[in-house]
Amino acid sequence: MSSSTACASCSKSPPEVKLKHCAKCPEVKYCGRVCQTAHWPAHRAVCVGQTGGTPRTSVPPRSSAPPSSSSSSSSSSSSGGKLSPAKGVKKGIASPFTQLDKGTWLHNRAEADVYALLIDAYRLRAADMYNLEGEAEEDSIQGGAADGLRGFQRFLGRVAAARPALLPPWWDASKKTACEELGMRAGQWSSLRAAVEKSDLIEHYGDSQFPMQLRMFAEAVYGKAPGGSSGSMMKAMMMAMESGDTGGYEATNIDLSKILGQRR
């Protein structure tokens, strides 16, 4: 395959978009993770053939030059009075860690945002379980399935059964179906056909602390965090920052990766 100056999926080229090449195939370029994931079924055989591997999963390799996964606070920090996340949703919320503690993190959000956040909370939890505990359900992306729908349906069942109620008051069977249908729609961010990494989420939502929010939501659903860790102390600290009681610390000075047990 010859080198290209356009995205292999959407055919857009610089300066309209910034291209990154496939981590294993420098001649194949993409404008972003969504296009790379959409093109993966066509590219997989070539990519695996060049590296001598076997196509065990449907997860494409990371693109080159990934966005920084630093845990230091971005300009759109979740703490303080700013809305989080900065992008990727119709509207962010204030004091997200306080909302997580109250069980109202998904309440008072746009319907489409609730669907997307549920999907991303599940996708990050599945990735964390695989990376930290080596566990992958057979019907998950990490286990080699074409999509994670079955696992996501079980996740939604847990969310619905949680007390206090984590889902917004308007949630019902029809909303559950609509959420699942969004996850199975091809060529868009909230895809159950693709795995996500922390760096993908930071780039998409523009908030370095947003993966932490997703992890804490999933911890509330399952009652524990992957690897046996707990986010309770971190959540308490972030809540204090949201209320203005920083204890002499600023979010930019905290190495969150150490506190979270080196989660990636």
C-alpha cells in the first residue's frame, strides 16, 4: 500500500485535518480515532500481516503521536466552577465529583449525553479490567467479540438496579433500547464496536480528569474499582476542591496516576 497524504477512511487531508499514522503501518494515515476504528475491518488483515500477529480482536492499534495522557488538570478542569467536560457533550455539569457522590452524575443532562456517558463508562471499565486484572468477558471487545453489546446490556442492568438511583427519572425500557442502538451505530464516537483508552477520552472530552469521573461512576455501579483500588479518597479530595477547600493544593500539582494505582 502506497503512502497517502489523506485519511484512509474519510479521505480528508491537511490542512483541513491533522493526520496520524497507524502505529504499526506508517503508510496508512487517519484524521482521528473514529476514522481509524471505522476503517479497521478493512485494514486489519494488512496490519496484522505486516506485524506477523493474529487478528484476535477488533481493536485497532493506537495512532502515532497520541494526545498527552498527563493527569494534571487541563484548562477545562473538573474542579472549581467550570463545567465538565469542556466538549463532547451538549452541556457539561458543575461540581461533577459532588454529583458522583450524590448519585446524580447522570441527572439533569441531555438524553444524548446520558447515552454516550453510559457507553463510555462501560468501555473504560472493560479496558481497565483487561489491563489491570487480565479479565475479559468472551462477548466483549477485549475477549475477541465483534462488539460489546452483551456486556453493555449487563452493565445497564447493574446501573438500573443501583441504589440510590443512578439513572435519571425519565429512563425507561425505550430509553435503554435507544442507548443500545446508539452503541451499535457505525462510524461514530459512542461505538460498542470499538475499545477506548484514557488518552482517547481526554482528547474527545477535553478534560484530563474526565476518565476519573467515568471510573468513579462505574465503581458506584459495581461496588469496587478494578485492581482492588478505591476512588473514595480521591473523590473526597476532588469534592473539597469543588467547594473551594483545596487544603493548600492545586489540581495542577497532583499526580493522579500515583493516587489511582498507576491506572492508564
